[in-house]
Amino acid sequence: QREKEPPTNRQAGEAEQGGRRSEMSSPSKRREMDLMKLMMSDYKVDMINDGMQEFFVHFHGPKDSIYQGGVWKVRVELTEAYPYKSPSIGFTNKIYHPNVDEMSGSVCLDVINQTWSPMFDLVNIFEVFLPQLLLYPNPSDPLNGEAASLMMRDKNAYENKVKGPICTRTCVFHISVIECIIQ
């Protein structure tokens, strides 16, 4: 007769809970952990609702870049499948960049949209992916064709246009009125 194998960690945990699984699913725990990690990383986070799936993050332009000094409000939406599926992110205030749609704020970020892995977390988006996007635009894969064209044609004019709409505080744009939220 075979010896009985010791229970796995999962089986042992279920036995401790009377055979019931934890009420909070693993993706829910991960969402909560990643959000807490983001908040503890000194990012200002504004929750949209109680569900921890939609929120705004105040993102500062990277140092030593033409975006330095700017502050953007980035909307983040986590799907039920997060962290297995990438979050949806978009700038809510104006940013001039070849890989950001000027009207919707949608981001053309390969790592976010196509090569996302559960190994990444929300802090990676704001400390690595978005800074890299702003530091190294990809004009050959544009969402904003005008910005891509200007960047390739006249770098100085492009840089001046980038610096034009930069708000040094978090700004909310309403058609033609700019309402700055003083922090």
C-alpha cells in the first residue's frame, strides 16, 4: 500500500477553514495588494468607486525630460481578470505625445496592451512603463499622427508644443476651459 502524501498548502488551508475557500478570490487580493503598494509608493490615488477597480493616479513627468514638471491625472481601470489581463490606462488631461491619443487620452503602450504579464504590477506602470513612454516616444507606431510627424520633422517645434499644454498641477480639461486643482 502507498503511503498517504502530506496535504498541499492549499488543502491544509482549506482544512483550517472547514473546507471553505477564502471569500476573497486571488485576483481580488492581488488588486488590493497592488493598489496598496501603489498608495504606499507616494502616488496620490483618487478612488472612483468603492470597488477598487477604477481610480485616478496623479503622475508626474519624468525628470530630465520635456515632460518634467507636468502632472497628469491617469485613469486606471482594472478588469476582473487583473493581474492576468492588463489594466486600461488613459490620461484625463491634455498631453502631446505620438503614442497618446490627444482626444481620448488612450495610451499606445505595447507592454500594457500586448505583452502584459502577471509579474507586472501597478507600480511598474507608473515607475517604469509610463516614464519610458514619455522619455522614448515611438513615432513609428503613433496614436497621434500629427505629434509623430512633427517629432520626426522638427524636434524643437515638437518639444515646444509638448511644453505648451503642460500643467504644473493636476488639471482637468473641459472643452476650452482649464480648471486646475490646486494640491
